[in-house]
Amino acid sequence: MAERHARIVIRRLTKTFREDGREVAAVQDVDVDVRDQEFVALVGPSGCGKSTILNMIGGLVTPSAGTVTVDGVPVDGRVPANVGYVFQKDTVFPWRTVARNIALGLEYRGVTGAEQARRVRDAVALAGLTGFEDAFPATLSGGMRQRVALMRTLVVEPEILLMDEPFGALDTHTKLTLHAELLALWEARHQTVVFVTHDLSEAITLADRVIVMTRRPGHVKLVHEVKLPRPRDVIALRETDAYALEYGRLWHVLGEEFAERA
Amino acid sequence: MSAADRRPVLLWRLAILAALLVAWEWLTGIKAISRTPGLYWLDPFFISRPSAIVARFAYLASGQARLTIWQMALSTVQSTLWGFLVGVSTGFVAGLVLGRRRRLARVFEPYIVAFNSLPRIALVPLITMIFGFGVVAKIVLAWTIVFFIVFFNTFQGARSVDADLIHSARFLGASERQIMRTVVVPSALAWTFASLTPSISFALIGVVVGEFLGGESGGGLGYLIIQSLGTLNAADMMVALISLGVIGIVMAVGIRQVERRLLRWRPEYRA
């Protein structure tokens, strides 16, 4: 991939929390650049602050020190424009049907009537949710709900996508299906993605670059370029030697973090 | 439950009702000691008898009575619905506002707790003094009860709105107003709806207590009860009580239907 300009620039980012009256560093001096159209995965043991970093990019958490800029604009406790966020937790609105959930972002932007209906219909079809437009989330499986959450985010066409373990609660099979779907959607639009996960195979399957974090206080341990060709077949990929090589290399590094913890 | 399972249950219910009515009629008709006046197995003076109640009901339902049972029931129902509507709407707005404004909630908290711990019945004379004998006093009394039920529920609901739902709305481009309309209000409403069934029952209680004191100008079934106490007329009292029971059930079922419709997105309300 040709070198592209950085869209997310993180410099000496630090976050400390107060815990039992003393300061505990969750994230320490993190420097990361995320380039335009790049798919970056952030992996690390739980509690390493990877979600906190994502929340600081998204303006949900204010840094204790250091800066985050998105498209040159410092993120300052506000949600940056043009950024979509998919949560690990189920954030589909339970009182809205599938179609009305997907329509939310359009509704907020004043896109109504036929235009809204068309875009929602397209998104529903793209997510394979045709026939479930009028279903309430409670009647859907976890995988379907996460599809709704993903399409709800994508329907307003954000250029930057922050994803916090979006498939963390799903079973392996559903996870793989959603990996394939996410990659297909990404191939079509090439959003800039920051994807947080603790699942190394997920990170390798999806990302251009994998950033391995140390355990708390989290800082960058390794930045690794994943040299697997695209488009990737999420199933076949796992049988290739190239995948095994990438996995082995990263697992060794990540394993050190798990080992130290134990 | 299937229709086949439902039938025996229904039959048993009807059988029990019939047995009770027969026992009531029979035991209030036989003397405990023969020919001694007043000594019944069950004294109809206190609890009347089904035949007497039906007769009184027929009289009160006919045009002969000065105040028919229909007029009284209508008065009670109307006041209850008004008290309910005013209580629910004001309680909802207050709960929503205080639920989202932490500072304001902390300022008002002691007043709300103090007023709510006051037994509402104790307010009846004061409310009567202010609003006079009549319909308004009954509605105000129902309102003071319903308001707090709905207020506390909505307040809790508005407070416990999932922060991640608000965040996701913000990422989708929602303004503060839009967040209020599409996230806070719907989540709080789920809590508000849950308070509607108790609210209608308590509105009815408030109205009947108000009618005890409200006199004829307030009318209603509560007035019939107090009047029957004055004339020691157990049959009329039973007519009023049974009517109130029917009204209470019909209103509770009606509200539950509304609730089911409004909360149809919840798994527990799915058919």
C-alpha cells in the first residue's frame, strides 16, 4: 500500500484513573499514527487500556496527558465529526425496529422520506436482514443485532470507524461470518478503521497493521504489518502458511504479556 | 395456556363464585336459634344478601333513584381518569426534568421525600378546604398520589438511561435535543409505563377517599358508601363495593392493554 496521510495522530497519550485513592496509569505514552484507509487492530491482554485509547480517539474519555488529533483537529472531549463507533455492548435501541434503528443517523441528519427509505433498504439488504425490517431487536440473535449496529453506523458513511470488540460476545461461527461481511463492506469503501480486540486471529484476519499493547499500564509493544494479500477469504486464510507465520510471530510477542501476568 | 387448559380453570372459578353466592344467600336466611329475632348464622344486617343487593342495584339503576348508580359510577370513573391523566403527565415531565438535571434533583430531593412520606389521606381535609366539596377536590387528591408514583418511576428511568446508548446516538450525529427525544424519553417511558397499572388503582383509591368527604356535590360511589353508612344500609354499600371492584378491574385491564401495545418491543410483552 502506498504511504497515505495520517488521519488519526496519537502522541504521548496517557490516561490515569483514580482507584482507591491512588493514581493508576491505564495507558502510558502511546504514539500511534493511523493512515487514511488503513485497517488497524489494537490487541493486548484485558485491562491494557486498548478500549480506553479508542474512547479517547472518540472523545468519550479525556486524556490525562498527550494528544489525539483526528484529521488535524484535536479531540477535546467531543465526538469528532465523520467518525462512526461500534460498541462491544449491544447498543441497538430496543424500542425501535431494525429499519428504524438503521434510519437513526439519517434521521439525525435530516435525511427523510424516500431518500431515507432507499438508504435504509440498501443497508438492510447489505446486512442480509431483509425480512427483519420491522422486527424488534429482542427477537433477533446477538449476531443479527450486531449487524444492525454495524449497518446503523455505516449508513451515514463515516470515513473513520472505531470498533471496540464488536464481535467479542459472538460465537466463533457467527464471528467468522461477520468478519467476512465486514471485510466486504470495507473493501467497498475503505474506511479508516481502528479495531480493538483481544482475539489475535481476528486482528490478523482483518487488519493491515496489528498494534500489540503491553499489559497495564498499556503502551505499544510492537507494531506489526500484516502482509496477507487482499481480498481475504476469512475461512481459507486460516489454513495458509502465511497466516500461521503471522500468527506465530505475534503470538510469541503477545504471549509474553499473558505470561508475565500469570 | 391453551384453550383446553383454560376451560377447567374457568369452570372452577364460576363454581366457586356460585358456591359463595349460594352460601351467602342461604346462611343469611336461616336463624341460628329458631324464632329468636336477630340471631342469624350470618347476619344480613352487616353483610346483606345477594337477593337484597340485586334488588337495591335494580332500584339504583332505574330512574326512580334521585342519583342513579350510573351517574355515581360515571362521576367516579371520570374523576379517576382525570386524576390519572393529570398525575401521569405532570409526574412524567417532573421525573424527566429532575432525572436529567442532577443539581436540580439534589435541591428538590428533601422536599419530594418529605411530601411523599406524608400519608395522602391526611391531606383530604386540607384539599377539601381549599378546593371545596366537589369534583375538583377528588381529582386533586388522586393527582397527589399518582404524581409521585409516576414521578419516581420516570425519575429512575431518566437517570438510568444507558450511557452507551447516548454515546452511540452522539456518534450517529444526534444533537442534545435529538438525544432527549430518541434516547432519554423512550428509555424513561419504559419505566413510566410500568407505573401506569398501580397508578390507575391508586387514582381510584384517591377519588373514593375524596368522595367520602366530598358530599353529594362530588357524587360518586364513595358518596354512596358513606351515605349507606349513615343509613346503616349494607345492601347499598355492597352495590357500591361491587361496582368499584368492576370499575377497578376494567380500568386495570384497559391500562394493561395500552401498556402491552406501547411496550411491544419488550420480550416479556411479546405474544
